[in-house]
Amino acid sequence: MIELDFYFSQDDLLTGFRSGGHAGAGEYGHDIVCSAVSALTIGCINSLESLTQAGFDLDAAKDGGFVEISLKPESAEDHDAQLLLKSLELSITQIAESYPENIRIRHIERKNYGR
């Protein structure tokens, strides 16, 4: 199962996400749920890096299966970064509605984020 956590500030701003695990919806290399989540998360990270001025920290496993990104507190209000993260959240939520046995989503408030 893919476990995807979306992080929020006390001000309800998306501050990052963590994705880990494998969907188990098909054979390795043919798992459409894993492929979709991977494409969306990697696309979001690449877009944050290329299309915004937002600073962030990134941690990822070299062999896949885990990625975590955290906006730097001074970038949390960046409009473009918020739009990209909200788009990711919307897309992943829609996939999870179709494949609830393969994706679990949590929303986690980061207390004292940026303070």
C-alpha cells in the first residue's frame, strides 16, 4: 500500500508531502497505481524546482518507493508552490477514491512550522 501524508501548517497551507510504499496493484513494472503516484509526485517536485522560486528540502530513496519534500517556511506562502501542491493532493485523492485498497492518505498538521 502507498501511504501518502500531506503536511499542513497551522494556517492551513500545504507545506509538503511524504510518499512511501508500493501499491501492489500489479506486477512490478506494470502497476498502474504506483506508476500514477510516482509520475504525479515526481512531476510536482520537478515543477516546484523549475517553475517556482520556492525553497524546499527533498529526501528520496535511490531505489524508489519513498520521497519526502518540505517547503522551507519562508516559501510556504508562495502562490505557485501552493497551487502545485494542491493539484498533487487533488490528483492523488481522486486516484485513492478509485483504488482505496492501494493508497492511504493522511493530512498532518505541523505544529510550530516556521516558528
